[in-house]
Amino acid sequence: MPDQLPGFSRRERSTHIRIFTLSTLSDAIDAIKEVIKLTDDVKRTGETLKELSKELREHDRRITRLEAQWETAMRLSTARGFNQLEGQQES
């Protein structure tokens, strides 16, 4: 590789190659750090989604119970209204 840098002395080429290698190594380390950060972000996001999913299931169960109570109340209301109408017709 030192022959690929014409116009520089052997020592200058060697220094340039070391700087290039260190720069490349530094870039690789920076990229690895970024991957580690992204991995941590993905893990935290997964935990948040898991918590939201649990909360959503709890809300779904609560809504189902409320719907059942509402349907029961509507049936009772309709039955009372029907019984009241029958009582008025018999009078």
C-alpha cells in the first residue's frame, strides 16, 4: 500500500497509512457504539410495547364487562317498560 501514495517519502506514506488505519478503526468503533445504542433503544421500545399491550388487554376486559352490564340494563329496562304497559292495559 505505501506504493499507492506517490510523491511522499516512505516515512510520510507510513504515517499516512497509520492515520488512515486509526481513522478507519475509529469509524468502526463509532459504528459499533451506535449499534449498541440502537439495540438498547429497541429493547426499551419492546418493553414499552409489552407494557402497553398488557394495559390494552386490561382495558379490553373492562370494556367487555361494561358492555355486558349495559346489555343487561337495557334488557331489564325493556322488560320493566313492557310490564308497565301490560299493567296499564289491564286497568
